[in-house]
Amino acid sequence: MPFPQFDPTRLIIRPLDERQHDLSIERHLPLDELPAELEPAAMRDLAILGERLVQARQ
């Protein structure tokens, strides 16, 4: 096994009001800003994925 097995007994789940995340609003894209263009290969992959999603719903 390349990684040690996950031990769920070591997981500490806190109530929602005690939880914090490490993301800040500055890391997110502003709503009025367009994202960078994808490379052609990524666009092809995205188009294939979209087609497969449509087919799966039919």
C-alpha cells in the first residue's frame, strides 16, 4: 500500500460553529472578472465531458 491506511478514529469532527476554513475571499475570482482561457486540449476534454453528461441524462 503506497500510503498509510486512513484511521477514522483519529478524526476530530467539531460542531459547525467551531469549524474554520483556510480559504480567504482574496483567493476567489471576483464576480466581474473573467477566468483565463483554457488550453485547446482542455477545451476538447471539457467538450467531451459535456457531451457525455448530456448522453448520460438521456
